[in-house]
Amino acid sequence: MQHKVPILWEFHKVHHSAEVLTPLTVFRMSPVDLIVTGAAVVICEAGARALWLMFVGPAPDIFAILGINAGIFLFYLFGYNLRHSHIWLSYPAWLSGHLVSPAMHQIHHSSEVRHWDKNMGLVFSWWDWLFGTLYIPKEKETFKFGIDGHEANPFHASHEMLWKPFIWAWRRISRRVKQVFSVIAACLLCLLGPTQDSAADEGYSPPSLHLEDLTWTEVRKALDAGYTQVIVPSGGTEQNGPHMVLGKHNIVVRYTSGALASLLGKTLVAPVVTYVPEGDVDPPTGHMRFPGTLTISEETFEDILVSTAQSLLQHGFSRVYFIGDSGSTQRGQKAAADRMRGGWWSSAPAEVFQISNYYFAEANGQIAKLQEQGFSLEQIGTHAGIRDTSEVMALNADGVRALNNAVPGVLNVTGETGVIGEPSLASADIGRVMLDLKVQAALAQVRALPEPGL
């Protein structure tokens, strides 16, 4: 609850703001956090005792050492008191599946995205296994402690730990209050009838479905008119063989997102995210082996998507759809959507979804369609081949150079062209079919999603 209920997390941040762990870190807690923790312990222990007395009989004897439960005493004595320290003590994998080691709890305090909301158990790791938050390190890991490794510690003095969480919690509550009043206002509007202005807004159509082509007043008017869905497209800047421009994915996904928004209705499109993971820099891997490719880390990409979705939701959009035109964007989109949606324990899970059927060929039917037309899998390829090249030819002929440059003969330093397939077989007609298959696959997946609020 302290991690997944947004208001409680504002207070629990105090405990996680420690960037140096010592045994005293256990006491670095907001008073509200202490009250919530104490209440949870009382309720759970009372319930457990009541069930014991109901089904077993007399209360069990408690074996204690120096007045402390013997099991807890021994658990702390043999290492758990090192959980708030920089001393790495990890249990064997089989034991870590039952007991939380100091190393596992240190990971819980990590500021890195891959460690967020992991190992939330105190003594037993069964709970984390049950809720899918278990993270057992295979070897010693290096990371920084704190809330967010990309942002400065929000607390600059000890007194700020007492009052700042209340400010943050109120901001969250006030947003909910505004939403409640908005619902009440909408109900009253339905009862009393729309005003002349609101009736005009209902029929408003923005001059473009792309946010970057609109003014802020046009966006606000679109929101008032019901344009509350928004697509966040991701492209990339990567090599696409000697015959095709680096911005292939950006050209394609901007068009397909606009087409999808038009079919969905009442939907706008955010600017294309052009910086995505494309491989490692040193040593270069993936597309980074070719000049001109730009890359960012998976964590950075995920954070960009989360911040983008948060911005859009804050302004009044109610549903966000992530669509990526490249394989390297799929993992980050799913992780960002999962982070934003929260879970059943979240007080306000966001309506954020990854529309993966748009990209994967087994879902959008592109490969099957080309095979029907007589192309082999080798000819179709997987990168800068028939599909990609045809799509760009259909949208921007200048984005494709002479196709005979795509055959082996123009190589990079590792002896590769960057092409997998036969782009010389591409055509604008094929491209229009491929683009439509992507859009239709995405449309079907969006329409299959639960209704808003369900």
C-alpha cells in the first residue's frame, strides 16, 4: 500500500529518500507512515489471533529472547540488521525464495527503475513471489540508493520530511476533488441542458489531429469537445540500409498514428518520440554499429514515456495509447504502461495502454499477406526489406534512394549492409497495404480494450 497507493507513497518517500543506508535509516519515516504501519500490524495480528483462537483454541505460547519473539530475534541476529547498510549480504537462491536477505532489501532502496517496487516483504519473500515483485540478485549489484537516480533529493532539511509529504498528498487529493466536481458539473449539465458555448464545443473539430500543429487554446477546445484520447507514437533514428533514410520509423508512425486517430474519433496524436533504445554505445551493438544511429537507455526511454503520459493526463486526456514502429520500443512501452496503470491496490490507476498488435507481424498480418502474394520469408526479411521500404515509398518517395544500393557492396566496417531481405522488390502499392494492416491491427486492439473506468 505504501508503494502503490499514491497518497501513501508521498509519505513513504521519506524513508526511501535516504541515499546512504545505516541502521538508523529504519527510523527515517514520516509520522503518517508510522501510523499506517502500526495500524496495519495491529489489524493483521488481531485478525491472525482471532482466527487462531476460533479454530485452534488457547493462544499459543510465544518463545521470546530478551522479550522479543525468538524467531525475529534470531533473524535479525544472523544478518538482517544489515539491510539498512552498504554491506552486501545475499542468501543462497533457495533461501532467498523464503527469507528476505539484506541484499534484497538494499535493492528495494535502489533508485534505479529496474529495482522499483521490488522486494517489499519484511521477513518472508513469499509475499513478493505472490504479488510478482520478487527480485533475487544472482550476483552483487552496484546501484545508488534514493528515490530517483535522475532527480535531486527533494528533502534539503530534516524538517522538510515532516511537512512536504502533506503538500504532495494534498495536490493528489485536490486533483481528485476537481475530478469529482467535474463529474458533478457534467451531471448537472445533462440535467439542465448544455449552454450555447458547450454545444458549440461539442461539434468542434481541431484543424489538425497532431498536437504539435495546434495552439494550446485549440487543444483545450478539443478537450472540451471530447478529444480525450491521445496516441503517443515512438519511432527512432536508426540505420535502414544504404537505400533508406534514418528517420524511416518516424515517417511511418506519424502517418499511421494520424490515420488511427481519425478512425477512432475524438483522438489526438502527440509528437513522435524520435529517441529510443537502439543498442549499446561502447562497444557498439545493434544498429549502433552504423553511423547516424542515435540511442538512449531502456530506463531513459521508459521514463520519457511515463513523463509524457503524466503530462497528457494532467491536462485532461483520459486515455493514452503507446504505439511503437520498431522492435526496440516494445519493451519500454509495456513497462511504462504497466507503471502508469498501477494495479487493483492503486487509488487511481491511469488508463494507459501499449498497442503492440500494430508492430508484431503475427498480429498485423503483414508477413502472411506478402506470402499470399508469392514472396518468400527470405525475400520479405526483417529489417529494411520489402515491408519497411514499401511503407516509406508510399509516404515519402524521397526517403528511399536507388534500390540497387541496397544489395551487398555498400558495407560498414563490420562488413554489413544493415539490410535483411530484398528491398528491391518493394513498391508504393505494397506499402499502402502494409500501412493499412498496421492501422487496422491497432484499431482492433484499441476497440477490444475495456471501457474507460472498468
